[in-house]
Amino acid sequence: MDYAAVVILEILYMISFIALVSAGLAVVFGMMRVINLAHGEFVMLGGYTTLACQRAGIDLWFSMLVIAPIVVGLVGLIVERLVIRFLYGRMIDTMLATWGLSLLLIGIVTLIFGSSAVNVPTPIPGYQLGAYQMGGYNLFIIGVTIALYIGMWLVLRYTRLGLIARGAMQSADVASSLGYNPRTVYMVTFTIGAALSGFAGGVLAPLTGLLPASGGGYIAQSFIAVITGGSGAVISGTLTSSVLFGTISQIVSFASGPVLGDIVMLALAIVLLRLMPTGISGRFLRNSQ
Amino acid sequence: MKVWPSIGQMRWGWFLLGAAIILVWPAFFDTHTPTILLVWALFALSLGLMWGYAGLLSFGHTAYFGLGAYVYAIAVVNIGESTVPLLLAILIPAIVAAIIGAMMFYGRISDVYMGVITLVVSLILFKFMSATAGDKYAIGDARLGGFNGIPGFPVLNVPGLPDVSLFGVPMYYVAAVALLGCYLICRWILARSFGRVLVGIRENEGRCELLGYSVPAYKTAIFSISAAMAGLAGCLFANWAEIVTPSVFSLRSAAEVIIWVIVGGLGTLVGPILGAIVLGMLKLLLSEQTVIDNSLILGFILVVVVLAIPRGVVPALQYWFGRRARIRTQRSAHTRARRRVAAPVRPS
């Protein structure tokens, strides 16, 4: 019984982890069809921002929930102005340039923080579940992810900003003829996407530990979740694929070790992409957000 | 808008000059570093053939390079004599690429998804190979060794003579002959109708399809050929390093080869070779100091090249020289035309 609860909690945590890490990438890919290979490094920057603030004596909650998104959002804005905006419509070139950017960011962070692993303290103590010691912070991650996705859905569905965003997503031409400059919409979208990645990085920092190269670990999961989710429906597509990959990878991990879980997840992604080249949402969830 | 250069011709003069420099080099200089530069150049050439001429970008081409290295190491530990392992190191990456390629191309997957899938393949190999520590993971006598890789396997020997190992200067010549041979094979492929169809597919896939060519078959074939060359490069790399570790599958290695090719130039064969040699040299020099991180420079180069010279350095130079030549011929043609017009005006 306890073991079942542990397994379910771990599965929920894995789903939340994937969904949280993918949120920023999903917004950018869904709205702009830009595949940002520096996404993992944005997440990593969020973690390092939290670390720097925590070392400077700022409250940990404030630095991970507020400062990390703002700082990484600003980095995203600078990147969009300097690099991405010249490459709209050239998908492969964008992927290459953002890959270069990811290496550049790794280099800069290594220069500042050094290349050894560092840790941010966990602000929530663990608890006892039957015979098992559980991390209390995992529950917080699950809660934060649910809140984040509800928030994203509300913004997209009920605010003017969300309306413009959905309009620009459906038809950039019509949105622009109604007076909304697509360039501005893209700039804001990319900044928000980066801020979401920074948020994920800040929140996850106490759990994962930090390395300049740790972005590479996020990129695989978020990449396949978002691409398999498809660009038709940002929220439901990403959530569906997060649930799918999180569940399967965690079940395989429990059965035979964490590495095989990752490998099965990646192999499954290849098969799914082969079967549904437009992603899950292109096939099943055409009329949702 | 990307302007692709034309298919290019074999310039025997330049080829012989380059070959002469490569072959005479060991008489004057050390060969340890140049050997690995030639191996990297071969690896870049394999990606340049497929990306520059067929327009197919494999984001994880390092998977086939690494497979070549691992297959050689595993096979040579088991067999002892290096001829069969060398052939396997070419053959197995080619077969793997043919399977993955057929799956992608017959499924009509777009180029972006192709990028994702190829990258995921190399990530899978990286994760798997990193996790194979312990006695449980062994193929025959070869223990995969997890993150520490496979060290101390026999290096290449003269075919049929297991005791005559090739290292040092002979190893350099093996790499040089492999590079020059593969260059000639690439030129040969491009000069045949097969190569022309590939360029046609790059330019307009639908049109080639309508002309009756099986686009997926051509794409799968060139992917497989390219992977075979990458596998050969990987095998030579294993012999140079005398150890194979999972880092051959890492994101970093995947990025490096793409940077070499795009900086050197798409749609040329000499571009990727020069890109790999120059940037490979830069990488080795940078790793000798610890002030500036290597990835910072690499990343910066990639961003700047994509933004400023998306065609790469060699095609940009070719275009520049070509335009000057064209202006010159235009100018002289213009003067000639003026003279011709001027001549009949004078009444006789």
C-alpha cells in the first residue's frame, strides 16, 4: 500500500518535472515555431540565479519564484533582440544559432561559477510515508506545476494578452492586419518563454543540483515532450505528452533502473514522431489550447 | 534566403597540391596532432556530403562516429586482428543509419523532426553507454566500461599481419589515405547521376518526385554512405586515442562537427575539411589554457556564422571571387561591345 503510494507520487513528480521544464519551450515553439536549443541553458541560468541570490542572502522563495524568472526573461529579451529576430522563418538556422547560444551560455556560466557541481538547500524537509522517506519538496513541485498550467490556461483563455497570442498563433497575418505587430508579439512571447524556463530552473534547483552543463539533461526531455505534444495546442499537447512520458519512464525506472527509463522514453519519442509527424495535438487535440 | 553554390567540379590541380602537402608533411613536422585533424576532417566531410549536397542535416551525426569507434574497439578485443573490425566499423554504422534513415524518410518526416530524431538517437547511445559499467555489460571479451569507456585495445595492424601495428607516422598515412580516398569517393558520387539527383532533391523535392525518382530511397542511401564515412572516421579516432568513452556521443561532439561544417561551408567538400582542420586546431590550442572556456568560443563562432555568413566561409569566398571575376568579364565585354557599336558609326 505504502509502496503503491510512493510509486504514484514518483510518477506524479516525474510528470510535473517534464511539464515544468517544457513549459517555456512549449510557449516558444507553439507560438513562434522556433525550436530553442538554448532552452536547457535558460533553465540552468534560472538555477544559477537562485544560487547567486541565495548566496547574497536574499530569501530563497523570493529568489526562485520572482528573481529567477525576471533575470532569465531579460536574458531571453536580449537574445531575441540580438539573434532570434533575424532568423524568423529559418527553422534550421534558428536551431543552429540557439545551439551556439547554448554553448556560449555554458561557457559564460563556467567562467563565472566554475565547472564543479553546486547545491541549493532544500527549503522543505522530508516526511515519512509508511516505511519510506519522501522528499517534501517533490510535493511542492507537483503543486507549482499544476498552478502554473492552470495559470497559463487562464491567461490564454480569458485575458486580452492571451487572445492576441492565440490570434497571432492561428494567423499571424490576420493579427497583424488588426494592428498587432507580429514582431512585438514574438518578442514578448520569447521573453515570457524564457521567464518560464527561468522559473522552472529556479524551482528545480534545490532538487537537481547545478552544473554549467546541466542544461543538456533538460533539453532532451523538454524537447521530446514539446515536439511530440505538437504545436497545435500548447497546453494540452505538452501536458498529454508529459503524462505519457512521465508515466512510462517512471514505471520502467521502477522495474529496471533509471537509465533504462530515460532510454525507453527517448525511443518511444522516436516511434511516436514516426507515427504522428505533427505531434499528438496535431492528431487528436485540434480544437483545444 | 540561402543561395547554394553549384555542384562544383574536381579541380585536380588543387587536389594534387593538397594531397602533396598532406603526404609530405611527416617528413618535416610532428604527426600526432595532424593525425587527429585529418580524422576530424574526414568526419566533417561525411556530414558535409549529406548536409551540403542532399540538404539533410543530421543533428546527431556523432552517433555514427561513436558507433564506428565502439564497434572497432569491441570487435578488435574479441578478434585480435584488425581487418575485420575495421570493416565492421564502417558497415555497422551504415546499416544502423540505413534503418533509421528509412524509418524517417519513408515516413516523410520534415527536416526539423529529422533533426530531433537524429539528435535523440545520439542521446540514447550516450545515456546507454554511460550506464554500462560493471561486468554485466560485456560483448564477448569486451567490457563496455560505462563512463570510463574501453581502454587499451589493439590498434590497427597491417592486414594479415597481427604483429605489425600501425601507429605514429604509419597511422598518419592511414588517416591521410582515408581522407583523400573518401574525398575522391564523394567527388565520384557527385559527378554521377546519383549525385545530381541528390542536389535536385535539395533544390526541389516535389519536382524530383514527379520526375519519377524515389526521394526516400536516395535520402536513405546518402545517409547510409555518410554514416559509413563517419564510422571510418570514428574507427580511426579510436586508434588515435587508444580509448573509447561515451563522450563521443555527447551533445558537445554533436555540436562540434556541425560547427566545423557550417563554418567551412555548405555545398562544398573542401569547406568542411578546412573547417575541421582550422577549428580542430583552435580547439586543441584552447584546451591548453584554462582562462576562457572552450564552449564559449565555439558557441560564439556558431552564432556569428549563422547570422553573418550562413553559407560558410569557403562559399562566401568563392562567391566573392566569382563576382569579381564576373564584373571583370562584364566590364571587358562592355568595352568590347562599345567598340563594336562605335566602329560602324564612322561612315566609310
